[in-house]
Amino acid sequence: MKTYHRVLTIAGSDSGGGAGIQADLKTFAALGCYGMSAITALTAQNTVAVMGIVPVTPEFVARQIDAVVADIGVDAVKIGMLHSAPIIRVVADRLAHHRPPHIVVDPVMVAKSGDRLLQEEAIDALRADLLPLATIITPNLPEAEVLLNRSIADIDAMHDAAVALTALGPRAVLVKGGHLRHERSVDVLHIAQEDGPTALDGERIETENTHGTGCTLSSAIAAYLARGFALREAVMQAKAYLTAALRAGANYRLGQGHGPVHHFYTCWE
């Protein structure tokens, strides 16, 4: 009998479909994986704004995780919006108990619209309880700045930040440089047990359709890890997938704000 590459997303739901678990599940499917979800919060949002957030109780988040792992199992976990300290702690507790092979943490704090998605008191819990469990974390520059309490203004500072973030416990860190607005899209990868940080250069796609890019990238890394790729190769493949999805979605118009990337560009146009 065949088996699936199984990936669990633990994140919030985006009613607009461009980010959150909706983007995660689309990415898993596009990259040949079977996706599952444990929803941490419901959001009322579209391409323009987040209009409301209703958190799921920590107990029910734990029940979702336990139900999936007990029956189906997981090859990789992607973690996105967790919203509150109690939810972060319960997710960390269940993952420490189940010990999945790979954990990708996207420390979602602010939506593309600028709306805050993570409560202030949750940041300490994120640092202390969840980051030490991670295979890799994927902060953008504002998120890395919050985690480190420092400004990150250029690529050299990104290198320093990647090293400093691995000191919080994750095996690897990918600091995303999209906010620098360089002509190229430069991210910095640091794997703690290897040589120093590496700048990953890529094409920058000029488009307003960037909603869910962070979710998509972290989910793609989880998908490639679930399929057996080594960590560095998983990151490179995920970055290439996101670039192609951005390029394919650039000519679409959906909503009045930041539209989504085209997750299924290899299947339909």
C-alpha cells in the first residue's frame, strides 16, 4: 500500500483564503503532501484588513493535535498564528510529547494589512517554550526585531540576527529580507551545526499579491522536509516554489488589497 507525506498545520484560519491554514493546505497539496490542521483561531479578514479574531480554547487546540497524531501521524509540522501565551504553551507541550520529526515555526505577529495577530505577552512564551523545539524558524525582519529587541537594517544585521536567533534553541533560522526592498530578494539561512550564515539570493517579483507569502514559504519548507529533503535543500526548494507562485499570481486581481499568490500554478492558470 502507498502512503502519504503527512503535514500538520497548527495555525489560524483566514476567511479570505490567502493566508493561514488555507494557504498552508493549498501549499501542502501543491507539493504532493497530505495536509491536516489544528486551528488556533478564527479570523474575519479579507485582502484589506483583519476585522475580528476569535481564539480557540487551548484545550481544544490540544485535542485537535492529539487526534491527528494518534491516528494519522505526522512527518512534519508547520506552526503559524498562535495568538496567545496559553495556546503557545499547550502547542509546545503537545509537540514535546509527540516529538514529530520536523517542526517549522513561522512566528506570525502582524498581518500583511498591519493588524496585530499575536498578543504582547505571548512573545515571551514563544521564545521560551516553542522556539527550542523548532527545526527551523522563519521570521521576517519585523518579527526578528521583536524576538531580539534590536533593529535589523541591512544584510549584515540579518546575518547577526540569524546567529542570535539560533541561540534561542531552534536548529536553524531563515531570516526573510523582503522588508529591505532591495532589487533582489535576499534571505539569510543559518543552520546551527554548520558553517556561518548564508545569504540566499533570489528574484524579487513586483506585485501587490503578497498575502500569505510567509505562510506559503514556511509550509513549503515543511512539505519538502516531510518528503525527505535535507534542511538546506528544503529551504531552497521552498524559496523557488514561492517565487514561481508569486510570478504566476502577479497578473491576477482578487479583492481590493493584497491578493494571494498562485499556489496551484503548475496545475492551472
